Amino acid sequence: MPKRILQGTVTSDKNDQTVTVLVERRFTHPVLKKTVRKSKKYRAHDPNNTFKVGDVVRIEECAPISKTKRWRVVTEASA
């Protein structure tokens, strides 16, 4: 089964080897037919502490690294 890859913005890099990534998705509401924005935060593994707040990154699913980390930063997304 392929691993999911999401794109989002780094909102926090205060923890060692961890970044918090805000992923936003847009979809049409089934009844109202209006475009809705939903966002969710993921904690991702950043082993070299290379990414800073505001960077747009891609994250990939992986085996659990800690209690809250199930994602790994793959690359910086090209804008």
C-alpha cells in the first residue's frame, strides 16, 4: 500500500528533531455546495532540524517514531 504524502506549512520548530506541519484541504460541502477549508496539524520527524517556521514541506507516512510522530519530512516543496 502506498504511503500518503501531504504538503503543508511548518508552524513550529521548537522541539528537537520535530516540526509541526499545518496541512489544509479544500472540498465542496455536500449539501451547501460551498468550498470549505479544513486544516489539521501533524507532527513530523526532522532529524537534522533543517526546516524553519514558514517553510512549505512535504511529509510522508511512516512507522511510529514517538507517541505523537507518525510522519517524516521528505523534502521542501517547490512552490
